Amino acid sequence: MRALFLLLLLPCTLLAEDWPQWLGPNRDSVWREQGIVEMFPEGGPRVLWRVKIGGGYTGPAVANGKVYLMDRQVAVNSSVPGNAFARGIIPGSERVLCLDAKTGAPLWEHRHDCTYTMSYSTGPRCTPLVSAGKVWTVGAEGNLLCLDAENGKVLWSHDFKADFGAKTPQWGFAGHPLLDGNRLVCLVGGPGCVAMAFDKDSGKELWRALDAREPGYGPPTMIEASGTKQLILWHPQAVNSLDPATGRVFWSYPWEVRFGLTVATPRLAGDLLLFSSFYSSSKCFKLDATKPAATLEWEGKSFSEKKTDTLHSLMSTPFIENGHIYGVCSYGQLRCLKLATGERVWETMAATTGGPEVRWANAFIVKHEDRFFLANEQGDLIIAKLTPKGYEELSRAKILKPTTTDPRRAVVWSHPAFANQCVFMRNDEEIVCVSLAE
């Protein structure tokens, strides 16, 4: 009987080792594997393989022994604007790549022509989503693909601009798709369809919802409160809670966010739901215990990227633990705040620049057991403890060189994947697999 129990448990154990989507298996930026290093060895962790790739912000996804990611191939003789904020017309193609997770050997690729019109045109933004033999990807110009995970065959597709009247946002389509049962939920942005749900297997439209000036960049996020599943969609004019089955709005709270910068993933802790924006500080909502509804618990008052209060996140998703928020602010300050009030407890630059405050300086935050792995924009991977007492750095290793020069300095702005006791990180030249097994 014990042997049978262990056999039944094995598939769940193996599944937990994957990182099949944005922020991991549960979309919560927690890495749950065991047998992981406490400190990096002298000389750094062991590199298992490196593979050359093209440009992109897309983080890798790891599932069933394969690595999936996207990159950008610029057409020969095409020019990229010298000012990354400029929106040119840049011919080229996007690729979906599939590699062997153990060796990095290429298994297949899918390439489609894709002329870029957004600023920061290095490459795609969205992490692939892998489930049940399929992989879904969203390109920077709004090409939604459903591919066979084994061979890369296109099973169905949509073009957000051609099919639904969406316009390419300033920084491209960036909302990581979300799977909910048979529904694939995407941030689209056309008239009346800021959010859309498609049948994951056929691509058939199931519902469309919300109208806004622009869709923003924040990923659709699923929570549960008052015994009800709620789909959270945060666009630059409002925070919205939807019925994931129908797209019907449960509740909405107006919030004008400058330059469309709704980016950081909303975080739920108990009955408190946190949002943070680069210019517009943070808002924290208290969710009703009896019905799908929310009231504002507290909010920051600053509308400045420099004279900040609470937390002004851009790319980095905050982490909430034991009544405290840990997040990266507008100029790279890793901060701790009290969840109940937004009051700051401490801040440090050690995890991002190691020195001066720099606009948009970043580190991605992933929890593992009693510590955190922080992947910063300089290509470092840091093991640290984050507590209300302060930042305690345990170990650091250089994994990649920064290559993306869009922000007028070289950075790594791609979220890593943690799977198979390894970290998978990419820049605009290569993807690397590094062992983190103890």
C-alpha cells in the first residue's frame, strides 16, 4: 500500500519541479523544490549549458524536460531607433524556441514574421505558458499562438490587432496569459475587450470584457476571496474584479495611472490585495468576507517617481510575507513595508545597483524555503534573507552579462525560471542553465 501511495504521489512531485508559466507553477513566485544550495560554491555555481539566442525580455518556462522561450530576429539591413523610446517600423521575426532542459539541445522552433512598432523593441515580453501538451505564447505585437508542445505545430492563433481592433501599446503587448480550466485569459486591449477568454484547445472566443483607453501591461491574476474565484484585471483607469467564467464585473475601483504603467503583478495576502505602480505609488484593498467586493484600505499619496512614498514598483512583483511587503521601488530601492499601513521599515540598494539610485533599477524576487533568490539587472543571482530586521545577503554569483541597452545602460530584464534544481536565465545573446543543487 505504501509503495502504491508513493507511486501515486510521484507525478505531483515531478510536476512541482517545473516552472511552466509566469512566476512558477502556482503563479506566486515561490520555488518549492528541495535539495537547493544554501550558499554558492567558491567560483560560483556550475554552468550546465549555454545556448545562443536572440533578443527579448521573455522569461523561460520549463515543463516536462523542455525549456520554452521567445526571441527576436531583426531583419537584415533594418535599423533600430537610437532612442529606445522612439517607435519605429522595424522588420523582423519572432521565434518560439524549445530546448532540451538537460542539455540545451534545440528540439524545435516556430518563426513568424513580425514587424515591430513599439518602443523598447529588443524582443517579446511574455513568458510562455505550458500545460497538457500545449504551449501558448503572446508576442510583442499581439500574436497569440497555441502550439503543440512536442513539435511546435501551430494548433490555432489570433492576431489581437487584426482580429479585435487592438493597438500596439507604447511598450508592446506584455500581459502574461493565464490558464483557468479550459479558459485562456489574455490582456488584449481592443474596444470592449481589454480582457478576453478563449477556449484553450480551439481558440474560440468565450467572453470579452472591459473598455479602457489602453490595456496596460499587468498580467491577469486569479484570486479567491469570500469563497469566490475572482479574476483581477488592472488597467490604467481602474482595478477590476471579474467573474472568470463569464467576464462579468464583480467590482471596480477607478485609478488613473500615468503612461499606462500597470505592470507589477497584484499580490494577495489574507484579505488584503496589493497593487504598486511606478508613478502612482501603491494601493491596498480589503476584500469583503461575504461577497465579491472590496474597499480601499490604504494608498500612497505620491505621484512622483523620485519623491516616493510606500512602494513605486515597475517590473518587479512584490512579495508579501508575515505582514510585510518586500519590493523594488522606482530607483532600485529594495524596501520593506508594513502590509497593514504601507509604512516603510527599511530600504537598501545592495540587491540592485550596490550603490547609487538608478531609474528603473530592478531585481526579481523569488522565495525558497526561509530565504530568497534575487536576480538583478546586472546579471547577478543573490541568495538573501528578507525580514523586518533588514536585508541579509548570504551569497552572490554572476550568471550573465547585461546586454539590453534600451534604458541607456546595459541590463538583464528577463525573469528567470527555477526548475530541476537549476536556474534558467537569459539575456539578448544566450540562455544559460546553472545547477543550484546542494
